[in-house]
Amino acid sequence: MPSKPDKLTAVPERIEADLTELSRIRDPDSNGWTRTVFSEPYQASRAWMRTRMTNAGLDVHPDSAGNLVGVLPGRNPAARPLVTGSHTDTVRGGGRFDGIVGVLGALEVVRQLIENDIQLERDLLVIDFLGEESNGFGLSCLGSRALAGELSAADLDRKDHRGTRLGDRYADFGLDPSDVLAACSGWATARRPHRYVELHIEQGPLLEERNVPIGVVTAIAGIERMLATFTGRPDHAGTMPMADRRDALVAAAEAVLTVRQQGCDAPVHGVATTSRLVSEPGSPNVVPGVVRMQAEMRSVDPGWLSAAQLRLAEEIKLKAEACGVGVDIEWSTDNECRPASPAVHETISSTADAMGIAWEPVPSGATHDAVHIARLCPMGMIFVPSRGGRSHCPEEWSDLNHIATGIQLLGRTLVELDGAP
Ligand code: HGY
Ligand code: MN
Ligand code: MN
């Protein structure tokens, strides 16, 4: 069969047609492309995706965690399956490629396998994972997290800013919360995946800067999220002398710059971002009494990440004290740092070499469903370049020829992994 996998290519016109059609399904009232988890546009896009998966030749069924799972049967149904996929939900005001390239790319691989009459030894599962993007419940990768047994009953009690429970949102979406938690059972035993490979856009500038069409991911960054509550003293903004104020927003502003400096000082891959400040009471004539601040830090170096958390907390507290403001800091881990499997990394890169495709090893500052599926089996990721390194914005763009190259490499890698012991 060695000759046949060489025929696995990718038809750019089909990929472009799928990308264009899916990008028409979005929230009309939001700029860019918005299909947030559980939303109407997301429901509509999932119905569209289910049809596309079926038309591509997959046996499709939503699993109990809300993932769309398409199966291309292999010669040996008892063998542990190959798995690929990604997500089709977006951030608010996002782009057309983040996650989507991995799901639609996998469909093109399926079409290529069928058209070239290549039946793998193993079942190939193509998954559109539920809700990869971070959401109002502060929990990303809902579908892959559930499959990996990392979604807990306590998580279902998380509430968004409107007070809605995550468990209730699952129920509104037609999923039984207890079945969501049970989704991992089948995966941990007999049907444990053999290998997982995800195709994704890089969402950063490295590949474009180095003029390389393919990135082979070395590790996925760990993410630590911080909620800091600054408690000062509300006072009349017209009468309280500056030196006597306990201005919670001034302390928070100092903290925003401290967060930024931690990222700028990182000797390894490390980044730090403040994304939200909520100041109360928010009236122009009242010195802010309470401020809530949302921030996160990421790194592929767990040692740097935990040390930076400690440094950050200390500096924020010291600077808040100097303002006469108290501060309470809560941390939550969105995901641990996860290295890619060296064996899968080797298969991807040697397959790229055999195809004459230039590639570079790259860390992933973005998280992906792969970080959770890596708990079930050896994982690898393939990146294609992002124009200007932009993502999570309407300007997000990847060239069709790069996407086609990534799909070709994904297909050939899956054939190689199919035979891997
Ligand atoms: O946050 C991330 O890195 C991913 O886009 N959800
Ligand atoms: Mn993504
Ligand atoms: Mn994303």
C-alpha cells in the first residue's frame, strides 16, 4: 500500500468552499466571527457541521459530552482508534480559521482516504469538540476536558456573570449533565485512542517570520488565571485630599503594569495579560472602593510559571499596601503545560521530511483540545502560519495553500500512525 498514501493530497477548492460556507454562520450583531458555545449561531453551525461530516463519508453521532464524533471505519474495529479534530466555536469577534482548519481539514483527509480507496487498519475518529474557547464559566475545552475525565461535578456548578449554572446550559443545549460527566468512561478503557493529531493555525508570528509553512508543536503552554479583588475606600471625589485616598483603581492600575512586566521579563516562553477591570461604584464623583481584575499567565516552562505567580502576587500586594488598599488574589489552573509526544512529533516531522515540506519545532502559547486528549494517548499538533501572527480577531487569516499543505501532512501522518505499534 506504500504507493497509495502518496496520492493523499488536498483539494483547495473544496476546503475553501467549506471555510466560506461555515463562515456564513455567525452572530450577525457581533463584529468578526462569533459562534460562542451554546449560542444560537453555534447550534446552527453544529447542524451544518454534522451534515458536512456525513457527506464526507463519516458515521456521525454527538457523544454525551456534546462533541460531534464522526467515524471512518477501519479494517480492524477492535484496534484502538486514531483521533483527529479541533473546534468550531469562536471567541467573541473572532476569526474564520481558529479550530475550524482542524475540523474541516480532517474532513478533507477523510474524503482523500475514501477517494484513494485507502482503508486504515484502525477506525479514524474526527471530532468537533464542544466549546474549546474560554467562556463565561471560566472553563475552556469543555468537550475534550469531559472526554479526558477532567470535567468535575463541581465544574457544572460554575456560574457565569448572569448567575446561570454551567450544568443548566448543558441541559438547555439538550445534554444531560450526568451523561456529560460519564462521557469519559468509554474512552479510558477499551476505546482508548491510539494516537491523536490536531491541525491548527499557529496564531502567532514565528512561522511567517521564519518563512516556514509547517510548525510541529513541541509543547502546549500551561495557563494560570488570576482574579484579584482590590478593596480601598469609596470617598467623595471632590473633597477627599489626594494623599488621604485609598483608591482601589490606582492599586489595580499598578497591578496591570506589574502583570505586563512579568511577561516582558520572561527569559523563556512566558506571557501575561490583564483582560478585565471592573471598578465600583463606577460613578465619576466617587473614588473607586472596590475593583475586580482578571488576568492570566502562560508558559511552556512550568517552573517559570509557578515562580512568576509567586512574584506577581507579592508585588501586587506590596503596591496595593502602598496605596492603603487591600487585595485578595484567587488563582485557577485552566490547563497544565503539556509536552507533545516525542514519538508523534518524530512521525509528523519525518513525514514532512519525506514529503519535502520544510518545518520548524514551535511551542504553542495557545491552548488546544490536544492538551486534554494527551491524557488519553500520545498527542501531536501540526501548525500552519497565521498572517501577521494575528488570531482571535476578524483579521485572522491563513493562506489556502498553507492549509492544504497542513492537510496533506495530517493525512500522511495519520496513515503512518495507523501502522505504529
Ligand atoms: O485560549 C486559548 O489559547 C485558546 O484559543 N482557547
Ligand atoms: Mn483554537
Ligand atoms: Mn482560540
